[in-house]
Amino acid sequence: DVKSSAAALEQNKTILAVVRPDVLLPVNGSTVAILREEALIIVAPTANKITDVAGLANKRLGVVSHHDADLPAIDSVLRHYDLASPHLMLVPLERGAVTEAFASKRIDALALMAAPVARETAEIMSAVLAASNGKVTVVPVDESEALALKTPALSTATIPVGSLGGRPKLPAEEVKTVAVSYRLMARTEADRVVISKAAQYLFQMRSRIAQAAPSVNLMKAPDI
């Protein structure tokens, strides 16, 4: 997993590793490529009138996670807004239980860490729309810049218009949030020519790799 991968890099057992900085960031590593970013997506039926994170106070927030680190990342955002028990109840959910959870009023809103354009995200949004009569609010994290400063492993992100659904267009306008990243990192003392060649080939072969792993289309070069 990403924790043991990062540890192997930090212990000089490997030259390259896939790392998630909010799990473990090797002190001897440099980012070669950002493989993908997963945004914090918070949605709620429009009828529940939750329009910002502060509006989650005294609500039940369902959480769908696919990595053990997702819940701590979400929790760090909620703590910024002083949202912890008893002021907010977190309800862990399996992906297939989302529609039922909304229908039975077990949850008032839903949170997940995911790439907005990922297939898994589309499936979850379909379930939310089905339980909300097609009327869903995407809740912004308005203080994303402050959160990224407080927790450097988080970055600011934008959920693009229509990236969560096209009919209805969801969101109807860009929404600010935070994100975590999966990165390809190399040991800082590794031969830069070799690492540059590896990165070049990775980007050149992206379309071929995407046939087996579509998420490679989310790969981008790191900010300089």
C-alpha cells in the first residue's frame, strides 16, 4: 500500500515509489508526477438545505471511503469547522448503501474522497440523485486555502462544472474544495537523467496505459 511504499523509499529500499503525502511523505523524495488527485466531495439533497460545511452541524454525514486515510483526511476538514461528535455524526457506508441511507433518513449528506470524473464517483452520484429526486447540492469547502496552509498534505481543488453529472448539470458552477494526491516520487539522490527519462516514457505511453488503467488520464506534471 502507499504507506509501505513510502516507507521503502524513505529507507532507501527503492528508487521510485507511489506515495500519498497525507499518509506518509518521505523526507528523501521528490515528486516526479502527480498520478491523480482525489477531491473531497460533499453532497446533500437540496431539500435538506445544506449549502456550506458549517450547515452540517447536528447532522448525520455518511462517508464512503476506499482507503483507510480517507476518514482522517475528511475529519481534518471537519475539525477546522469545529464539527466533531456530538455536533456531527459520521456514518460509514458501503458504496451500494447510499440510496437506502438517504431514503431511510440515516444520513443527511454524503462525503467521499474521489476524482470527480472517476467511474466510481459517477455511480455514487447516480445513487444520490436517485434518492434526492434529481435535486442535489454540492457543498463547497470555502476555506480550502486556509486548510491547505494548515495541513500541507491537502491541496486546494475545484470541482468543475458538470463533472459530477450532465443531466442535471452537477455542479452548476465551479465548487471549491480540498484534495489529496497520489504521487510518483523518486529518491532525491537518484540519477536525474534516468528519472527524467522514466517520467518522459510514462507520459508518452499514457494512452496505452489507459486501456488497462483509465485513471492514468488524470496524471499531470508537478507544479514547479
